[in-house]
Amino acid sequence: MHESLRGLQVLRGVACLLVVVYHLEQYEAKFGIGTPFLSAFRWFGYAGVDLFFVLSGFVIAHANRNRLGQSRAMPEYLAKRLWRIFPVYWSAWLLGLAVTVWVYGHDVSHIDWANALPGWLSLMPLEATPPNLFVPQARTLTFELFFYAAFSLFFFAPRLAGGLFILWGGAVAIRLATSYSPTHPAVDVTLSAYVLEFLAGLALAFRPVPIPRAVLLPALAWLIVASVLFNTPGNSNVLPENPGLRVLVFGPFAAAIVAVVVTRERAGRFRTPRWLLWLGDASYSIYLAHMPIAYALFLLTLRWPHKRWPHLAWCLFIARGDDRRRVPLALRGRAAVAETGAKASQTARRGLDLKSHRMKTPGEAVFAGRRVSTIHFDHGFGVTLMVIFLSLRRTITSMATPAFCPAIAAM
């Protein structure tokens, strides 16, 4: 039975918050105000994805560490991974399509659906697939799927898989050192610099060594120095557009903070903020759905006065639109499908009381080695977001007309 590391859920919440605020800064920049509150996040907010990759490697290895070499466990492992990824992704994809068509009024007939749809829905790096228009950040899920598939080798031959993973990391390093640019997207994903962050998470889980908090100081110093060295003044896109440099800058600190949090929690010296646990529980749904929802909220607030304090209120309003705590408890996933008879109906009527009837988070359920047969926590949240958006569609569409704001046509 695996230990429950709640600190990893906290880090998921932090990573999710970084990505959301990074995109919120981009919406903020559309107004061109002189005193933006979030402008600093354009330099590092995207690094939440790097933290996600390290966490992904650690969680997969930690959750399955006692099942290595057990080939019969592999189908269950893959089924859980796919069940986690696709239902929420497809819901977010439909939500993005709805925002594009019904809110922006964009014509999607020009899209080469025959080539686009297979890659968009399967998340496979097919050669003819154009960039994902409705969930742009879903490209990171392609890397996740490759990580999951590669890790399945450990269920058959752990020692051989370990050696192959070392060679994999070496191949990625050679690709980065030689500036090799693969022509096929599948090769590009396989040899991506992000693989090194995934491997770092695996190494931390397979070789658990206590890491003192003091390690964060040199890691943070490197992050600051490298950011200054590799960034171009006035251009915050240098690192996001160069995965090799990005991993070099943010990867060591992401690995260090994961290692320190795990070490301190195992020693009983890590306090878990409840609000970050809430955010970590819903981080995957928020990560996928926050952009189309923020687009809709952005259009609803086009008349908002953007001076200092009204603009701060606007930032909070847009961010609040991605807050899972505003969703009724009875509509959040992990509904009472695991219960039976009168107890299930009673729980459904009163909703889930988190104090008296606390359900384990997805991370805790995996770490505890439990067989999860209920709806994934994020699934209910993703569907709820879809329902909320569709119920507001007419209001949003009526507000987002050219007469209301001519700038819509240029967005």
C-alpha cells in the first residue's frame, strides 16, 4: 500500500494556478492598460507545465512501484490513465468548439476536418494534423500519453525498461546538443526536452533520497541567473518557444521543489493548505477548460472600466470563473455511485459533505492502491463546466455582438 502524499496535490494546484494566471495575463494585455497587475507572470507562468511533467513522472512511478514486473497489472494501469485523460479532454474540446462557433461566431468550415479530427480527438502526433484550435494547451497531453505508454514497459521487464529509459534520456540530450530537428511530429515528441522532466520525476520516485530544503536555494539561484541569461529583454516568448532552454532553466527547480516537498511531508514537516488541495483536485479540468471559459467571461466584461481598482476586480472575476468551489457539491465528480441503496440516495440528496463524508482525492486513491470504479473527480467537474456554459450561451452571445464591441472582429 502506497503512502498518501498530499503535498503533490498542492504542487498540482500551484502548477495549475501558474498556467491560469499566465493566460489571464495575456487577456489582461489585450486591454493595453498602463498598470497591469499580472505582467510579471508572462516571464514564468508557463513553467507550471514543467512542474506538471515532473509531477507526472513521480506520480506514475510512485503509484505503480510495487507492481513492476507484473504484466497482468498493465491493462488496468493503461485503462486508468486513458480514463483520466480523454473524457475531460473531449468535454473541454467540445466546450472550445462551442465558444469558437457560438460566442466568437467564427466559421469553422475552412478546417480540413478529415486530417484534423483524428489527431485532435486521439491526441496522437499525426503528420497531417494542424495545431489544435479549440484546446491549444492539449499538446502537452500528447507528451503525457507518450510517457504513459513508455512506462508500461516496466510491467514486463523492469531492469530492461530502466536501461532503455537511460538510453532515452541520452538520445534526448544528443538531440538537444546537436540541434537536430525531426521532420515527423512523433519523433519530435519522443525526443522532446520535456522527456527529461518526466525522467527526473521517475528518478525521484525510484530512488527516494531525503532532499534538504537548502537545495532550493541553488536551484532558485540557477533559475534566476538562467532566466536573465537566456531571456531577451522585451520578448517573453524566448523560453516558451525553445523547449531545450526552457527545461534547462525551469526543470532543475521543478525537480528540486518536488523532492523537497516529498521529503518534508514524509518527515511530517509539510503543512497542506486546504485551498490548494481543492485546486489540485480539479487541476486537470481547470487546465483544459479555463481558456474557453475565460474567453466567454472576457466578452462579458468588455465594458468593464479598466483603471487600477476596477481592473484588479476584473482579474479576480476572470480567475474566479475557474474556481471549482463555485460548483455545487452534488455536481462535482466522484458522486455517490460507489454507494448502494438508501445510503446512495441520501448522499445524493444532501450532496457530499466534505467534513463528514470526505472522499479521497484522485491522487490519494492512486497512492493508497485502491481500485477506483467511481467517476473520476475531474470528470464531473468538466461536465458541469460544459452545462454552465451552455446555460449562459444566449446571454454571452447577445453581449458579444459587433454593436456591443467592434473589437470582437479583430480578436
